[in-house]
Amino acid sequence: MSSTIFLLIIGMAVVTYIPRAIPAVLIEKMKFSPRMEKFLRLIPYTAMAALIFPGLLTVDSEHLSIGIVGALVAAVSAWSKMPVMVTVISAILVNLLMYILM
């Protein structure tokens, strides 16, 4: 491997790491209002929902109901405060059964 490529990889790693490390170091020193703390705690769930939702509608282009029913099963399971693994496995099993029956 040439030294130019190695330096390029190191440079990209540093440039990627710095924006991730600075907030992690500085966040402990910052004080937020309770409302802002709640908002910040909800960001991962919102991002996850935004990433998953388009996939629900593209699971099977001929049978949109498969993705929608799987999402409903997962939502009901999560709303019932089931463990994450139970929620995921139940949605997968329902989708599998729907694939078999269709």
C-alpha cells in the first residue's frame, strides 16, 4: 500500500472521528432544560423510525400488506412493553407466515 493511500485513510479517519468525539466530550459540561433533555432522548427513536418506515412499504411491492401488518404487530408488541427481541421476532414470524400463506 502506498504511503499516499495510507495517509488518505488516516486523514479520513481523523476527519470522521473529530465531529463525533467533540459532542461526546463537551455534552457533560453543558446544562439543558428538562424539555430539551427529553427532546434529545427521543432523537434516536425518531431516527430509527425514519429509517425503518420506507422499508415497510417496499418489503414486497405486490403485497404492501405484509410490511404494514408486520409493523402493526411490532407496534402493538412494543406498546405492550414487550422486550425488544420479542417485538422483532414476533414481527418477523408474522411476516414469514404471511409470505407462506400468500
